[in-house]
Amino acid sequence: MPGGALQKKEPLKGMKMNEVENKSQRTVTILRVFFGLVFLFGIQLMAGKLGWAIADFFSCETVDPDGVFVPLSIHHLILMEIALAIILIMRIGIQADFGFQWGDRKMGFRYFLLFTATIAVIAMGYHALLRALGQPISYDYPLTTRNILGTLGFQLFLTGTSEEILYRALPVTLIIFAFGKSVSISKHVTWEVVLASFLFTAAHIHWTISPFSISELNIFGLVYAFAMGILNGVVYQKTRSILYPMLMHSVSNVIMVGSGYLFALLI
């Protein structure tokens, strides 16, 4: 009888030890993810501040007298260079794949074409609705040929390339490393994509730390940024390439900004 009782206790003791180990592993994983997010947020914040500081050093009145596209272009070039430098270091340390290849071309271009057609309809509908409500978008710079081409060129060549590296390839890969694996929420969406999308959305909030203040909070813009973050993240993981999210990001910005110009000038 005592021997039987001992045999029953040993499995129970082993189960409890396994539960303790599992809880300990979960705690370590949560801490790794948390500090990873803090690190990423700090990098994104630092990159943004440094980008604007460097942009302020350059005089662009000859090329861009209204200052609407050259400072932004310099800012985004700095974002991209910082992100690429960190990725180069991380690739040595953790041997991670950040998606700088074509991946699944057929799937990637199918997503791109479907997305482009959809965003064109959404953009036209959005601006038409604003016009119907008597609240069209106003611009704080003249819509000259220089400004229109400059801003659209910036959107096309620099927004997707820089932001998808800093806000998609880098955080998604680092969060997977922190988790130890990709963690699915549903069939198509993973936790790393959702967390990276929150960081991407936070980058679209105009705020200062000291003193803490929020100068601009566009709810539609934040929802749009989060949705685009999720969509681009899904495409990034499914195609195993950051190139298609870059294309989607840049073209969607050109369509959204360009349709705004169209309504302002022609309608």
C-alpha cells in the first residue's frame, strides 16, 4: 500500500514540475517579447528623430521651396539606412531571413494587383465621400506641378522601401526570434504581424515624450495604418518576401495622395 501511494505521488510530482517549467518558459518568452518590443520602439523613435535632425541640416529651397518633399525624402532615407544597418548586424548574430528575395512571385504579384485595384476603389470612394460631406482635404502648400510630382515621387520611391524595412521586415523577424517561432492567431494572421502593426500605427501618432503631448490624432489614419500593417505583414509572411509589401505600400500611398490631388484640382 505505501509503495502504491509512492508510485501515484511520483507522476503527480513530475506533472507539477512540468507545469512549473512551462510557466517559467512562458514567463521568459513574454519578457523576451516585451523587451524586444521596447527595443524596436526605441529604434523606431530614435530613427525618426535622427532622420528629422539630419534633414534639417540641408537647405532645399532651390529644389523644394515649400519644403514638402525633400525633407521627407531625407528623413526616410535615414530610416532605411538605420534599419538596414541593424538588419546586417542581426543577420550575423541570429542568421535570420528578412525577406530580401523574390519569394513566391506568382502569389506576390497576385496580391499586389488585387490590392492595387481594391485601394483605388477605396481611395476614390473616400475622397468622393469627403467631397459630398463638404469636408474635402485641404493642403497647407500650393498644388504646383513641382509639389505634386515631388510628393508623388517621394511616396512612390521612398515610403514603401524605407517603412517596410523598418516597420515590417525588422520587427516581424525580431519578434519571431523573441517568441522562438512564428505564433499564429488564425489561419492567416500571426502575433508577430499584429505586434509589428501596433508599432507601425504608433509611428503615425504625432506626439512628444517630454513634455508628453499628442499634437495630432487622426483616427481614420491610425485605423488605416493598422489595417495596412496587418495586410502587408500577411503578404510578407505568405510570399516570404518584403518586396511585395514595399510595392503595395508605395503604390497605395501614390493612389491615396494622387486621388486627393485629383479631387482638389479637377472636381
